[in-house]
Amino acid sequence: GIEAVWETIEAYETHTRSSGYFDVQRREQARTWMYRTIEDHLRADFFADPAVRSALPGLERAVAEGRRTATDAARALLDLYQGHPPRER
């Protein structure tokens, strides 16, 4: 059974390479990996920022208690991260 499965995989690879689909998919994967890497690094940097770390617990509570919207709290954190004064609500 394994040999038949392997032959099917090889046939699929041959077909996708000859049609160009394999290369198109590989390029799209590389593009996706690039953006995922950027997002991962930005997320880590964002949450490591001292101003964000300090404000996050209070803003989480405010959102959970309905005193601020999620969008408003996110904007405030982004402003802190970018070095801008927080916007008035």
C-alpha cells in the first residue's frame, strides 16, 4: 500500500511541476511566510514594549467591564507603542 501511495505522490508532484502550479504555490508560500515572520516579530515587539506592558492590564479590564470598546483600547495601545499620546475617547 505504501508504494502505491508514494507513486501517487510522485505523479502529483510531476504533474504540478510540469504545469507550473508547484512553483506558483511555492512562491505564494514564501510570500505568506514573509508576512507571518513580520507579524510574529511585530507582535513580540509590541507586547514587549514597556508602555504597552504597563497599560495592557488596565485596558483589558476596561474592555472586559464594558468601560471601553475593544477598538478604542487597541488604538490606545497602538498609540503608546508608536510613541503618540493616547487619544481622547
